[in-house]
Amino acid sequence: MELFRILLFSILHLYVKGQGVYAPASGQIVHSGQACVVKDDNISERVYTIREGDMLVLQCLVKGHPRPQIRWTKTAGSASDKFQETSIFNETLQIQNIQRIQGGRYYCKAENRIGVPAIKSIRVDVQYLDMPTLTVHQTISDVRGSYYQEKTVFLRCTVNSNPPARFIWKRGSEVITHNQDNGVDIYEPLYTQGETKVLKLKNLRPQDFANYTCQVSVRNVCSIPDKSITFQLTNATSPPALKLSVDETLVVNPGDNVTMSCLVTGGIPTPVITWTHYPGPIPTTARVQGGTVTLQNVKVQDSGYYNCTAVNNVGNPAKKTVNLIVRAMSNITFQITPDPNKDSETIQMEQDVKLSCHVDAQPQDKVNYTWYKNGLPVRPSKTLVILRNDPELDPGTCSLEIFYMNFRDQATYSCVASFTGTPIPELKIEVNLTRNTVVPPVLTVPKDRATVMVREGSRVELQCDVSGKPRPPVLWSRADKELPMPSGDWLVETRDGRLRLDNVTRDMSGSYRCQTARFNGLNIKPRQALVQLNVQFAPIVDPQSLDVRTRTGDSVTLRCIMLKANPQRIASSTWRLNGRLIRSARPELQDYSEWQIDSFSQLSNGTYECSISNDVGTSTCVFYVSAKAYNPDFYYDTPAPIKKDNRNYSYTLQWTQREPEAVDVVIGYKLEVRQLNFQSYMSKQIQVGTPQKGVLLQHILSDLKIPLSYEVRLTPITNFGPGDTSMRIIEYSEHQACGFEVEKICGFTQDKKDDFDWTRQNANTQNPKRSPNTGPTKDRSGTREGYYMYIEASRPRVPGDKARLVSPLYNVTTKAKGPYNTPFCISFYYHMYGKHIGSLNVLVRVKSIGALDTQVWTLSGNQGPNWQQANITINPRGPFQVVFEGVRGSSYEGDIAIDDIYVARGKCPMNRETMSEAVSVKGSSAALSLPIYTGLLALFSTALFHR
């Protein structure tokens, strides 16, 4: 049997050791901001209610080893919405002065390279109540022919709020109720924006002329006060009316001073006038005073629609609009159109021809065109016809048609555009019309310019040569992509046919189309050609940088890959080690370059740089190659500091070594400790045995001074030298017990597989309608502010329902010899008062053994109205969690509460340990589940049989 016991313990030791302490990320969202209510809704998500303008603070409490990295994201309303582009990488998300548009579902994503990431969400519901608006509408209808008229008034009150507002109508100080008499009706209209209630006054009576108040309320949610608005209804109440001091279309010259006034001609109460402008805001140079807008020294960009609105909340707003046009002319062009009936592209005698003239102007229809022939005004005739607005061309184009052209029609024609009687300068363009001076255009690309090669970042010129009389401009556009030109325009006009591009990029590569314009030349089918632009760029390589770890003596292959380049070839590659050339430049036949280290040593250690060139540019892969150890990962679920005396405390520092097999064996650690606010470190080397992946290591920091905090740095050491360093802060806290005073509840979590949850509350947050004669009135300390956890036995709970609260993971370090034998003390206070009390069970969940929970303590029935203490000593055989399980009794007077939980290494003091039959014996078997024990026993029996 002794041999069996030793073998069994050895197998157990290996079993626990193989599990390791690596754990995937898990998370919980808590708040510490200005929340009104945090509750769970019916879709199993948490809802955080906050008032607009308050500060939102959400914390993502995560567990897992290595310590997870946290990322916050948000969707607007539902999970189908896209995440915001901006993410916040921090444990705490804080939003000052939160606004309603920032409500929605917030996600905390925690990941630590172990398993799948943990994602938790909370919906933030921003509460607000705007000032209501009250509008009045009147109707008059004939009743019984012409005997009398009925006048009905509708008072419409609208507000934006969350949650939905409650409306209260008052006449004077008297509250009006629905149908309180035949003259009053209150209803909610359909298809309105915002929340609306209408007070309808039928067949107005003398007593209906009074002050009416619309009061809106969200029932003091988030302490948001009620808001109200009052309107005085009289027999003179009327909607606003306006008239303008200027014409609705006002045309002025640049430099003029402009004054536009909106005059109120009716409306009680007195209307309020506002001005707006379209497009864009009112010019900054404009002066707005009441109903008048004044523009000094007006400019072309001041043109637009000026809108005047008068509002007095009676009827519909009155609106007037002035279209201000500031005269301007620019860019005069011409066209020569050969006889379209002859399908001709040249000017021929005895054929028709049309000269057209266009100018960009405002107002376009007020431009006056005058035609001259050899300096003399053209006199219209049967063969010379002037079209003031040619219907075949762009609006505002004037044409001179010449029918059956003869020698007398060959001349120099001039087109003059003007605003008659204004100081705007005239614009003039000339056309020399003869059979020999009008030649169709020819567009060509020089042979050596059909494909242009250029390096990224330089300047390039694309060339299309154009001839013809007159020589037309050349228009450029993208030919192979539905993209605008690099300038942002879809067409770019050039006079000489040369398109100049600065600082070209690779996305400018492609085919460009050049074509003749129809203006300032012959109005015929455009000539066009293509120019190919090929932008060359330096290689894009992978990896740009890479950390490579290896063991001494191992072979290492470094590969630098060319992902993209133009041209796509490696013209040369060179390798350097710590800046020293180790391989001269040479071309590569494949799209990568390699360097082989046959046996890694100290001489191979350093920074390797591979430079790849394609004759356009050079890019570099950097490899940091070494045999130094990775940094250790601190374990953050270590129990709180242990107090030794009134001046000193100790702390159990725990960690795992990251990827220990990747490098040489770690032979020790350099430990550096410094008191915060001090510069110097106390340093020493510690030995903890050979690290293995996932196995927890520990070292006790002793003689730390109460209540100081310390920075700890830990560096692994191999025969190669020191490795990467990790740092953490050790803080002392007097509150080693968990009293549930903060939302984090000391890292405790609700079990997802139970029937309902434990609830955190204090005397101030108790439901005033809670069941009497059950549950505590205050926490264990007897204060109203102190918190505790309890189970609510009222509906919808049924007998036998269970709620489980799970502690953080407490680690028991693997020993070099023998099994685990470290005792732990679980101490807590319980409150079990009520005639329907069920049971309170304490279970131990050992992570290394399996998912089976072992009960170590239980108590049932009414224990009186006082808090009582329980102490349990356990001997777990692996990292463990403590589970508090509350079981609902036969009816609603069965609330159970717990407070001030303490878990510490060592046995519970004998004089404090509860000795009732409800407490299990010391040396709990929680560390070993029956199935595993049975399996090991069978394994051992089989071994003996075969032996």
C-alpha cells in the first residue's frame, strides 16, 4: 500500500503539472461612473443607464493567463451595425460629458493568445429630456349653414426624451384631464417626429382664453427635473405674416451695398425672425440685425438664396426667400460648326456654317451678345441669322448662322458679351473664318511617348500633339478606370496638349485618354488617343521586422520576401549582420532572398538586414536573432499581500515563463525591486528550478514596508545571457477580505450555469417593497453604506433554484517533491433569516482535477436575524476556486446573504473555526474528484496485474 500511495501521488503530481495555469481570457464589464441604473434585461445583456452630460466610465475586468489585452469597440444600436473605426486599447473606457448619440452597445474584447477571445457587451442607455416646444393651430368651419362659425384651437406640445415623457396640461394652475368637459380633448397624433400630445379646445369659449402650460416629465429618472412651457391664448392670437423690402430675385453688381429686410405684417405673439443662406452659411461679412441683412461691398461668392423665417408658434412659420445674384462673366469660348446636312468636317463654299459664342455668367439669361464682321456690326439678313439662345447648344449660347457661304462671308468675326448698362467689363473673342484658315484638328502621340515610365514620387509629363486651325484645347481623362484625375476633376483642360503630374504615386498608373475639345475650334467629332503611364516603385517586403529566438546550436533560416514591386524582380540583394556586410549584392531568380545560420552561437547573435532592390528603390527586412529568453508572464490572480506585523508584509510573486523551450534553458532570474518614487533598485539572482511551459513559478517578497508600493522587474537568465524583462507594481491593501464594496466585487463572477444570480446591495439600495422578516437590513459591519451579496427568494424564483458566486482562482504552486499539502482558510459571514430559508453551500472547484465541485460546508434553515461567521480549512491539490451556492427554500421569506469573505494560506485558527455539524472536516478532498481517483486506481491495479 505504501508503494501504491507513492505512485498515486506521483501520478497526481504529473497530472496537475501537465495542466499548467494557462487560461483563456474571460471578462466582465463593470461601471464606476455616474450611472443611474445598471440592470440585466431580458436578452441577458447589461444595461447602463446614464444622464446626458454625465461621465461614462466602464471597466473591463479580465482574467486569464497570460494577462489579456483589452480592446473597446462600439456599435450604434444593434449587433449588425458596423464597429466604429476608432478602438480604445485600455481596461477603462471613459467618456466625459456623454451625449445621446454616444448611446449604444459597447464591446470589451479580451485576448491573450490562449483559446478564443472573450467578448462582453453592455448597452449604454443615455437619458435626456429636452425643453418642449408648444405650437398653436386654429381652424374655422361652418356649422348649420351660415348660422354661426365654430373656432377650434389645437395646442401641440412636442419633446425629445429618453425614456418617453409623460405630459401634463394645465390651464392656469389647474390640471386638465381628458374629456373633463365637452370642450376639451387630449390625444396623441400619428406620424409625428418626437413625442407629441395635443390639447384640443373645441368651439372656443370665453374661459378658454388663458395661459396654457405643457409640463413634461421622465419621472425623475437619473434625477432629470420636469420641464415646461407656457403659452397665452387670447382672442387676438394669430399666425405670423411677412413681406419683403426687395424683389424675390435681386440682381446687383459687384461692390454694391445690399440691404434685404423682412417686415412683419401680422402675428400675435410677436414673431421672431431668423435668416439662413443656401448653399452654405450666411457670409461672415453680412450683418444681421432683426429682420434685416446688410452686405457691404458685395462679392460674387455672396450670391445665393437668403431665407427669412418668422415664428411665433401659432400656425405655420411664415417664409420669404430672396435670390441674390451678383453679376459676373468669365471664360468666353467659340465653336465653328460645318454644315451638318453635308456631314462635313471642313468649311466649304456654298455650304452652311455656324459660329457660336458662349460665356459663363450670372444671370445667364441677361447676357447681351453682339456680333461684328471685320469690326462692323453684323446686320441680320436671309443668309445671316443670329440665334440669341441656340437650342442645339448649351443654354445661354448665341450663334451666327451663315447660309450658302460665299466669298463675301470670309472675314474676321467677333463676339462681344456684355451686361448692358452695368460696370461689368465686356468679354470678346475673334474667329477668322476663311476656307484656308479653318482646318480640322489632328491629334497624335509621339512614338516615344506612348508609354511613359516614371519613378514614384517624381514629376511626369504626358504629351498629345494637336494641330488644326484653330487649334483646339486638349481634354484629359482616365481611360481604364472609373476614377477622377489626380487633381480630383473628371476632365482636365490643357492648351498645349501636355498633362503635367507632380509627385506621382503607384495608383496613378494606367491608361490616360486625350481628346480634342469641341470649343475654341471645330464643333466636330473629337479626335482622341491613349497614353500609358507606368509608375515604378521600390519593393514591398515581408517581414519588415521580425524577432527570431533560437537555441544555441540550432540552425536558423531567414527569408526576406518581395511581395510587390515594379519591376517585379530582384535585381540585387545584400545581407548585413550588425551593419557588417556578410554577403555582397547579387540577383535572385525567385521572389525572395535567404540567409542560413547552420549552428547558432554568440557570433551569430545580432541584427540581420536583407536589402532587396529592383533598380528603382531598395527595401529592407530586419531580423533580430538571439537566444535570449522571452519575458516572463506575471500571474495577476495571486492572493492579496500577507501581513507579517504592524510594519512589514510579504507578497507571493507568481509567474510563468513564456515559450521556455524556444531558447536555452533558463537557469535563474534577476529580481529587481524598488520602492515607488525611489530611483535605485535592490537586485539579486533567484533560483526556481527549470521552467516548463504553463507551470507556475513563485518567489516570496518579504520585509516590504506597510503601506508602501513597489515596482518589481524580473529578467530570465540563460547561458546566453539575460533575456527580456517584465515589470509589475505590487500594492499593499489593508482590505484583504472581500466586503463587496466596489462594483468589481473582488473578482467574483456569477456562474453562467445556475438558475439565477446573486445581487449586490446595501441598506440604501434595498427595495422598499422587499419581503419583511427575511434578509439583513445592513451589512456585517452594521453600516447603511456597506454592501453585501444576497439571493432574492421572491418571484419568479421557485423552490430548489440555485445561484452560484465563484471566487477568483487561487493558485497552489507545484512542489518539487510530493503532492500538494498547503492548507487554506476560507472565512466568511453569512445571514440566513426567514421561515423559508433554504440552504447555503460552500464548494471547492479545483481547476487541475476537473469540473466537479466538492462541497466542503453546508447549512440549512433559519439561523436568526444576526450575521454569523464560518471558517473552513481545506487542503486543495491544485489551483482552486471557492463557490458560494444559495438554494431557494420553500417560499419567499428565504433571503440568504454573505459578506466579508477571506481566503488565505494556512489553517484557520482553532478558536475561530466553526465547529457545528454544518462544517466539513478539515483536509477537504476537494482537490481530487472521484472519477479521476477511480481511473488512477484502475490504472495502478492493471500495472500490478501485468507485473
